[in-house]
Amino acid sequence: MTSIPLNLRGLKCPLPALRVRKALRGAQAGALFVVECTDPMAAIDIPNLTRETGDAIEHSSSEGELLVFHIRKAA
């Protein structure tokens, strides 16, 4: 399965988390999203969102102001 990119650069809270939630809701189980954000609040909001939805952050990293999350859709 290929990864699905979500470019959320430039969006401010709460839009990155809302867009990730919408993408996850419409995805098949096992889908992998590569989410790129520049809003520093995403470092808090996206992990909280995945705890809420039961999906998994497989990897996260930051480089300067860019935050990258690899999120796997749960069953």
C-alpha cells in the first residue's frame, strides 16, 4: 500500500487536526498518511487526535518549523 500525502503547511490550529480527522474517516484500514504541518500546535493536536480515534502514529519528526507525522489508519 502506498502512502497518502497530506500537505497541511501554512494551516493554523485547529485546521490541521480537522483535516487529518476527515482524511482518516474516509480511509480504508491500513492506509498510511504522511502529514506535513508547520503549525507548532499540531505537535499536540495530532497525537491527541490519534489517541481519540485509535489510529497510530508510526513515526514523527521535526525539521525546523516542519512537523511530519506518519499515521496508520486502524481497522
